[in-house]
Amino acid sequence: MFRALNLSLLVVSVFLVVACDDNVETKGLPAGAPPEPVAQSPAPAHNNQSILFYENRIKNDPDDYIAHNRLASEYLGQMRLTGDTAYLELALKTAQASLAILPAEQNVGGLAALAAAEFSLHQFVAARDHARRLTELEPNRGYAYQVLADALLELGEYDEARTVLAKMEDLGGFQLMAEVAIEARLSHHAELYGNTDKATRHMKKALDLLKESPGPGSETKAWVEWQLGRISLGK
């Protein structure tokens, strides 16, 4: 079975950073102050400087929706590192707070964060529906199709997932990690249909891409190597 907390969280930073654009156009928004952000529980004790930075930024400016979006991404990343699932609920509430400040039509980062958090919490129907909305708002951005493909696969909607994956291939990756994300999803889709040779080819391509990367990626590389080993056992 596809592990929701593996593939999605490995690429969630790529998925959210692209959407969290500081230069989002906000002209034409309704007049008046935005609604209050959704209250959330304190985060577990940690010394993650990025989380502390964005939490403090929100304390100083509760209407900073971009800080909310990036904090949601950091919470998801922290969950991956620590295994503390409390961060998933924090990510969900932070994304909801962002969208309470600014609606999805002007805040695709908030919608992306919400879909990613819902998927990580195994709320696959909600993640699918919000990811579909994201593709409507950002039809030419490959990242918008990532969570949609994942949710469709989890729900057993394989034909539509294949269509979404084909769209991701057509759009291509804007950077290496997006290409890795596409190859990993294509591998999983092939494996679901019993085509382990094709699944292996796509996962090996993901590994080759990571080897070409000059930046850090040891965690993702280890995950891809593990997937290759797992697939080989199924042959």
C-alpha cells in the first residue's frame, strides 16, 4: 500500500515553497480587515529555528498569511524528522488560519498547505477535492498536481491518477526535486498495475536525478534506494 507519510512529505517543501509566493497579486480584494486566524495548540517543544522564526513572525503580525503557509510546511517537515504526529494537526490548523486570512483565489499557498496537511493526515477525500481546486487555480504548475495524484492513488481512482500523472509529465519539473517527485509517483502507479520493471525504471531515474544534485538530498536519496529494494523484492 502507498505510504502517505513517505512520498508526500519527501516533496512537501518543494510543493509549498513554490506556492508561497511573496508577490501574490492581491488587488481587488474585499475591503475590511481579514477574519481572525484559527486558534491552534502550542507546538511540541523543539529548537527548530525556522519554526520559531515563523511562529514569532505570526505573533507579531497575525495576518501574515505567507508566514502561515511556510510555517505549515515547516511543521510537516518537522513531523517527518521527529515522527511526532502532533505537527500534522498544527500544519492543518495553520493552513486553515492562512485561508481564513485570505481566500484560496488569492492564496494558492494556503490551499496547497491545506491539501498537503490533509493528505498527510489520511484525509484523502478532502485532500483530493482541495488539490483539484488547486489545479484549477494553477493549471500550468506541475506542483499543483502532486497531492491530487497521491490522493487519487490512495482512493483507488487509478485511471484519473494516470491522467493527472500524464499532465505532470507534460508540464515537467521546475527543479530537480519536482522531477524526482514525478518519477516516484510514476513508479508507484506502475507498481500498482504489477509492472515492476517500469516501476524500477522510474525509481532508478529518480535516484539518478538525485545523484546529479549538488545540494543536500541524503534523506530523499536513502528513501528512493529503499523503494528500489522494496520493489525488487516484489519481482
